[in-house]
Amino acid sequence: MSDVSAINEVLESNAPALFRALSPLGRRAFFPPDIPVQAAQARGKTYNGTIGVFTDGRGHAVPLPTLEQALNMNAEDRNRALLYSPVAGIPELRERWRVWQREGRDEELPSSLPFTTVGLSHGLSMVADLFGGEGRAIAVTTPFWGNYRQSFALRTGATMRTAPTYQDATFDPRGIAKALEGLPPGEPAVALVNFPSNPGGYSPTVEEREILVATLLGIAEERPLVVVCDDAYIGLAYGPEIPKESLFWDLTGRHEQLIPVKVDGATKEFFFFGGRVGFLTLGYPPESPVMEAMESKMMCLERSTVGSPVASSQMVLLQALRSGNMREEVAAVRQIGRRRFEVMRPLLDKLDRGLLQPMPFNSGFFTLLELPEELGLTAEEVRVYLLERYDTGVVAVGERFLRLAICSVSEEAIPELVSRLERCVRELAAERQAAVT
């Protein structure tokens, strides 16, 4: 039996729904006994001529003095930062990130050892490779982050099935089920959930979350369902009634046909945007046969694309996690976001609804505004007009949505930003009306 057949047999026996949900590439993938495996087996030997890194002959890096000075770490950590990372990531970092993720969680809830990726986009791309594929149904509510389409549909040939996130400017927790209506029973599917959302800046209330969980469990009664929890903005909820924890913890271990995947990382959680350290976590115990098989597949995908995650960024993050100060430091930056939210929220309430309709907004980095259809304006027209006439940038999402990023605008500037946007739409609407008459 070939190596990949043995790995797939483990999955088919121990997690049949997970095996059925794998894409053709996901089924083919396995980590061969190539250079990284052979180099790991030779680690610590007196003579080690395996790995292609320049060392002093005793396993230590030979740093350029400028880089050595820039990496202000002890000698052991600097050495790890300068050499290749293990393909799955630095073991201590993976362990500490698992502790970070699971703080306050029930010990019985299953979750794997997080697998290190080069940022969250890379993590989502790996999920697409594992579970996407030609024709695979990907359920997501609109409007959604555009890179989902690139990762799943463009790269793997999957089919995006959509339903509106909001009905009459109210969040619809049954949107995923609506997106999958008509899919043949038993056919595997993938659902993308992102809370706090990008571009929406929304997290479900307790009641909405309960409906959403029940809806996903209901779908899993009919088919293998991979639920990808894109937790890029996790923890950034501004209302006391809004749950801050990942939906992953409500789903893991709940149904044999529901396969939760958590995609998170230091990008937004630690405001380490340039670090590009992300993680993939699956809802299975870390040392289970299922995770041993899945790690082989994930290592194959990582090795065949980026080689291995960036060691220097991992070591910076590891030092932060070792410090013991991160809860307080992260909370302090989140407070900046809360204050900006508190400035933005009443301004949205005062907007002329004939010009701009705010979508629900209670968390995250963004707020989303809809242009009424009767104005006859597109979001792109408004965006360009703002750039050219008002020296102001916002993001156009689809035909009629505009995304404002509170993360990148100071408290003092938010009122002027909203004022300029409203004036812009009023002027454009008047010009359009004059042209018609």
C-alpha cells in the first residue's frame, strides 16, 4: 500500500465525513520522506550533511553582523530565527498559540495543535486546496471579503453559492442554509463564516449565534460540512452582549459530519500585520490518528508552495507569548478600536437614510454602508468621486456597498470622514437627478 493510500485509509476509517469532504488534491496530498524528514532524522548527529542551510558546521547559523544586530534576541532564539523553520512551524510557538486559543475553553473540546501558515490568507488557501476543488459548493453570505473568491473559486474551481448577509438591514443567521438550498443531499460542502466580519463589522448576538449553530448542525445532518471559521478579527467585539469567542468552540465535537476549521493568527489579534504568522486548527485531538494524517497533507501543501513558514516572525511572536503581558497589551489596543466605534456609532445613526443605509455594526475593523438603489449610484462612482474631490479613500464592495475602516482613522478624524462621505453622495445624487431631468 502506498503512503498516501495508508493515510487516506486512516481518515476513511476514523473520520469518514472528513475524508469525503477532501478535494481531489486533498486526497492526493501527503508529506513524503523527502529532505525535511531526512534532515530531522539526522539532527544532533556528529556530522550532518543533509539540510541546505549555511551553518558553522555545528548546526548554528552564520549571521551577517547587521542581521545579528537587528534580531535583538538571545543567541539560541536568534539561531532559530535565522535557520529554516520546521514545515509545520516552531513547536514551542504552536503549543503556546494553542494555550492562547483555548484560554477559558472546556478541556473536553477537541482542537488540534495549530499548524503554522504564512498569514491567514495562506491558511485559507490551504483550506481551499484541502476541501475545495472543481464544482465543490462554497457557501458564503454577501457581501464578503473578495479574496475568498480568489482562494476557493479561482484557484480550485469551486462554486461560490451566496445569500444575503442582511435582510432589511438585519443580520440573517440562516444565510448559509439559504446559500446551499438545492444542493443534492449527501454532497459535501464548505461554509465560510467570518465574525467579526470583513467588510461588515458585525458579530452575531447570543440569540443569532444559537440560530446559526443550529442551522449549521442541521446542514451537517444532510451532508459532510466543513465550516471555516475565519477568525482574523476575533475578540474585537464592542458590545457587552456580543460573544467574543470563536464560533469554532460552539461547533467542535458537535456532529460527526461537521468539520470545523479555525483560521487565526497574529495579524490582527496581535496587530502584527507585517509578521505573516497564521495558524490552522481542526476540531480533532492533537495526537489522534486523524490529525497525524491531516498534518501529513498540510505539510505537503505547505512544503510545495512556501516551503516553510518564516522563522524570524515566528520567533518574534514566540517572545511576545512568553512575556505573559499579551492579554493586557492586546486589550489596550482593542480599547482604541472601542473608542473609535463609540465615535462612529452615533454618527451612523444620524445619516440621511435617503443617501446611506448603515448595516449592523458592533465589532471588528470596519463598518459597511449601502447606497439606496433608487439613487442610481454605484459604490465605485462614489469611491472615485471621494478620491478626486474630497481627498478621501474608502473601499467599494460590490455594486452598492462602501466599507469604512475605523482601524486606520483616528477618533478625531472620524466625524469629518463620515461628513465627507455624506456630502459626496448628496452631490452625486443631485448631479444624477439633474442629468435625468
